[in-house]
Amino acid sequence: MMKTFTERDARPDALAGMTVAVIGYGSQGRAHALNLRDSGIRVITGLRRESPSMNEARNEGLTVMDIDAAVTQADIVMVLVPDEEQARLYRDGIAEYLRPGAYLGFAHGFSVHYGTVTPREDVNVFMVAPKAPGPMVRDEYAAGRGVPCLLAVHRDVSGHTAEVGLAYACAIGGGRAGILQTTFKEETETDLFGEQAVLCGGLSALVSAGFETLVEAGYAPEMAYFECLHEVKLIVDLMYARGIEGMRAGISNTARFGDYTRGSRIIGGTTKTAMRGVLKDIQSGAFAEEWIKEHEAGKPRFNTFMNAWKIHPIESVGKRLRALMPWLCAAAKPTAVPPVSPKWNDDEMKFRVC
Ligand code: NAD
Ligand code: MG
């Protein structure tokens, strides 16, 4: 069982007198900066001079500085820019400005594990990876709770890196839930595998293959969309709250019997063989190398895939059907006026798009 800590295990004064520079103000950056500040920690947000988030961070009452100035003043530097940007940022804007003996933090192990960032020898390196998107990290903290975090130490020069990392995880709310001890290698490889094989790659392929199968067999794309994409959420919500058998307890017996007898015909031995291949590319570094090269070349394949998927029929039918669901429009545009009821046109089969 993984070693799990809570706030009772943290030394309350481990961050006393320390300044944290949070670099980046995206999904994670905003949540970390605000939670740390509300936990009584001195925080500086480090942003590029041209950053569009500058005003947003200032309006939240945060102190915003250029990245080099923020790093110079910090005891802890938390790197919360996209993984593929971290190598250049570390090389040009962090390495030479870090105080001797500073702590360098990450929320994902990619850059350190695959060596795109090689932290200076005198610097302590840890990871605190919340297991939720940034807005949830913030909302849970604000509600007096927290989301579980992973904690890992890559280099411990001071002899205090684990307790500093643990205190950091507590200060963003993780100690109210649970902080699980792992390594940079384990976190990086399982994270990449999960997103490629199951969460993003696997699920998108499963959903679109199901949609295509129904449409190619002559069924209406609207029906295919509802059955193969829209209802994924209902099932995933049940799994998320209750596990797989808990989900099955919440569906009809017909659905449950179909699940037991047909699921392994879809995802069977050949899929697991493919999954092992995907895992091998992650473990060998082949995937990381491919992605870094792709980024350096200006993301040509990335953009080709993106453009091809944008015109997949599941996107156009989805757009029309989502316009029937006002709660989705409200979620996507929190400040927008509530949409008028969508209108159905029998001839064109068109809905008003919000
Ligand atoms: P993001 O894309 O939401 O935000 C990135 C921020 O960095 C933005 O403020 C952007 O303006 C800034 N930025 C972009 N390029 C930059 C550059 N070259 N120099 C300086 N600033 C730059 O990123 P995110 O999703 O918050 O991810 C940050 C880290 O957190 C990553 O390591 C990611 O793997 C990790 N993480 C993300 C999540 C998540 O759910 N989003 C969860 C756990 C861990
Ligand atoms: Mg990931």
C-alpha cells in the first residue's frame, strides 16, 4: 500500500518565513497561488511580461513579477507552465536565478524524469501533483476540503525536501484529503499511460469507433452521439463515485448482462498487447522523444490531427445536440446570459447553437 500522509503528519512551520514563486497562472498556477496565499504563505506569481493573465492575477490580489525577479526572491519555485515549455523556461529564466539551496517544485514529473530539465546540483527538487484539474484544486480548498496529491522527492540536498514538499501539498489543501508518496518515474509513466491508453486516447478511440459503427450501419448520427458519447458521463460518474461493480449496480440488468458478456469482445487480449506496446514506448523514453521533437518542429503532426478531428461528423452532430442542453452552455460560458430554449427545425434537423 502506498504511504499516505495527511496534514497531521506535516510539520506546521516547515514553510515558515519562506517565499514561494509560482510560475504560470493557468489551470494549476492560479489554484496553487491562491491556496498558498490563503494558507498564510508569502506568494509571488511569476509571469512573462506579455502574459494575458497578468491583470487577472493582480485582480485576485496576488503579487505579480517577471519570472526572473520572482525566482530570485523565492525559497521555493513551483513550475506550472506546460510541460513542453519547461525546458526552455528553466534554461533561460530559472536556472541562473535560483537561490543556492532553493527548492524547485513540479506538478508532473515529465521534464525531470525525461531530462528536458536538469536542475542545478545545489537545488532540492520535489513534486506535488494534485489529482484534479486546477479549478477543482481551488474550489475544494475554498470549500474547506482538498484533493489528494502525489508527493515525490527527486533530489534532497537540504535533508528537508520531503517535509517541505509535504507542507506545500498541505498548503494547497492536499493534507485535508491524502498525500500519497511516489517517485518521479512512477508518476510520469503511469500518468502518460493513463492518458494515452485509457483516459484520452483509449476513450476517444472507443467513443468514435462506436459512433462510426452505428452511423455506418445506417442509424441516425444523433442516436449514435447520445448512445456512444453523451451517456459516457452518466456511466463514468457512477464509476467515479462507486467503482465498476457499483456502476453496474446502478444500470439495468440487461445493460449489466451485455456488459459482462460483450465488453471483453471489444477490449480483449489484442488491446492489452497494444497497451503493453504503448507502455513500452513510455518506459523507453521513445514517446517523450517523439513529443519533444514534435514540439521543437512547431507541432506539425499535432496540428494535422487536430484539424482532421475537428471535422469528424461526431463534432458537428455534437454541437447541435449540446445546444439542446442549456446547462452545458452555462458551464462553458459562466458569464453569458442564459440561452433561450433551443429551437428544433424538422426539415433541417437543426438546433440553435449557443
Ligand atoms: P496551463 O496550460 O493551464 O497553464 C500554463 C501557464 O503557463 C499559463 O499561464 C501560460 O500563460 C504560461 N506559459 C505558457 N508558456 C509559457 C512559457 N514559455 N513561459 C512562461 N509561462 C508560460 O498548464 P497546467 O495545465 O496548469 O499545467 C501546469 C503543470 O501542471 C504541468 O506540469 C502539468 O502537467 C501539471 N498538471 C496539470 C494538471 C491539470 O489538470 N491541468 C493536473 C496535474 C498536474
Ligand atoms: Mg497527465
